Amino acid sequence: MITQDVKTFYSHEVIFDLMKRIEDVVLASAAKHGVESFNMHAALEPSKENYYDHFHFTPIGSARVARVVCDIITQGPASA
């Protein structure tokens, strides 16, 4: 396994801005191509209970994501 020392870090603001830009592109692309999408970030409270570090889900957060995805799948497309 190759390892390297991490010497560059970015502020939360930079990471949040990048993630928001990615989210915007994904949602716009889904809309353009008629693909159903869901903004999980808007559905899951940004708390220590749900996230370890603003990005990675805790076990509780993971269970909540699984429940939301399961509900979306079993309820069918939003337009139906």
C-alpha cells in the first residue's frame, strides 16, 4: 500500500462550497435528463448524531439514509 503524508488541508467553508457546487451540477444534470433525484443533504439534519465529520455518516445517520432511500424506492417515482 502506498502512503503519503497529508500536508494540505482545506477549511470547512471550501469543502462545503465544493460539495454544494457538485450537488448543483448533479441535480441540474438529473433534471435535464429526466432522471429522478433526491437531495439527501436537505433531508438529513447536519448533526453529530448523523455525521462524524460533516461528510461521513454515523451508524445512526446511515440507518436514516437507508430508511429514506427505502421509502423512496417503495413509494415509486415522485411523478407517479
